[in-house]
Amino acid sequence: MKVDLHTHSVFSDGTLTPTDLVQLAAAAGVELLALTDHDTIDGLPEAQTAARSCGIGLLPGVEISANWGQHGIHILGYGFECASPALVSFLGQQRLRREIRAERIGERLARCGIDGALVGATQLAGGRVPGRAHFARYLVQQERVPDFARAFKRYLAKGRRGYVAAEWPQLPEVVAAIHQAGGLASLAHPHHYKLSKALLRHLLLQFKSAQGDGVEIVTAGDDEGRIEWLAELAVEHGL
């Protein structure tokens, strides 16, 4: 059975509509798909309609930004009640945090001599709240950098002139919000945080202590050794 439980659409930083994404997944033989846009579930109704049309299963999903101490992490939520008032309110606060961060990124880039970044990034986001990926695309579009990766390296990565740290909720609060909506919480792509093995082990311990349910093991770019080690660590922590 082919399963993909981590995808994004134009409702966050993806490039496909939910319909196009579902159709592409179905064409690739995927039988169960989760749309996990960043801090929003606005694309789920369209994805659900497309999934019924294509005859594949769709699991309600979301990828929520969180802080673990001073580290930014992402937590995937699955199988929740989309109409949960608590979750809708929680994601509304996440949207506000994203709006504030986008405005500040635009201001920082303006101080670098790059005008119109917020407007341009918002247009690339289809009128929705832009994320760093949209600012990166704008920088490429304006020929301020040669490619997407260079946009982060020069302006948008942590410590660079256009970087703004968002004040995300702490890990236990995010897990609790997912559980309150009847969902399961999974730690997204642990290796992407570039933590030492000792810190990563501690993160999983803290995640389990916060009643986290699972951990994403296989992600693009991970080698077999790291996948095996992370799988063993997940089992060790009962995830």
C-alpha cells in the first residue's frame, strides 16, 4: 500500500492546488494521502472532494509550527475533527503569528534595499499569508538571488538579514491542541532540525512526555543509516 502522510498545497508553501496534488498522488498509485499544509486546514475541503473523485483515502492533516525551547520544530496532526472550535481558534492564532512575521520580514528586506517584498510574496501566495518560501520565490523573481536556496542562504535563513523568528507556541501546547480536536500528533522530520544525536534523543523524550504519538521516520534526503537509527529511537520511546 502506497501512503504519503506529508504534503503541501498552495494553501501554504506548495505549488499545486489540493485537486492537482490529489490527482498526482492518485496517478502515482498512492492509496492514502494526508494534506498537511503549514498551520492551516483551509485546503482540506477541496482535497476531500478530489480524493472522493479519484477514489483514494484522504486523512485530515496539518503541520503546526512550534518551539522546543529555543528550537523551532514542526508537529504533524492527523485524523482530527476539522470543525473543532478549539483547533480552529488555535490555527487562527497561528495565522496571526504568520502575518506578524511576514510584515517584519518585509520590513527587514526593505532595509536591505529590496522594496515591495511583502506585496510580491503575498501575490505569490495567492493572496494568502506568505511564508519564507514565498519571499524566496520573490527574491528569485526580482533577480536578487540566482535560486531558491541562495535566497535562504543570503537573506532568509536563521541569522541572516531577512530572518525573523516567530513566537510559536511551545511543543506541549501544540500536542494538546491536536489531541483536543481528536487527532494524533507526530514529530515531523527530526533530522531537519540539525540537532546533535543527544539533543534529538532529548527532543523525542520531551515529545513523548508531552503525550506525542509518533515520529516521522522517512523523509527526502535521509540516508538508510539515519533512518534506521531514528526508527530504533522511536521504538525505544514508544512512538
